Amino acid sequence: MGSLFGGRPSAPAPDPKVTEAQERQEERLDAQEEQKMRQIEAQRRARRVGGQRLLLSSERETPSTGIKKTLGS
């Protein structure tokens, strides 16, 4: 039947505004995903390094020796 009546009409071209909006949305999603990955990596790094940083803090009286030997002093 398609050849008898000239076949199917071709699909209209997508609206340029719609394609631009989709591209912007994809870019936003990519940026959010990258930011989330950076945040996760920062949390991992903080878990690895954070403990040492607190132990060697300048806030402690003797950062290189660690915990005091006597109680109450």
C-alpha cells in the first residue's frame, strides 16, 4: 500500500530549541556527576589522611609523642 500512495511521510526535523535544551541538561547532569565523584574522592582522602592530621595537630601539647602517660596531668 505504501508504494501505491507514495509511502510514508518523512518525520519532521526536531525543534532546535528542544535539542539545545537537551544538550544543556546533559551538560548539567555531567557536571553534577563529576562534582559528586570529586566529593566522594574527597571523603575517601579525608578518611585516609584525616587521622594522622589530627594526631600531629599543633593543638596537642606533644604531637609527636601522642597520648600522655599519666592520668590527670
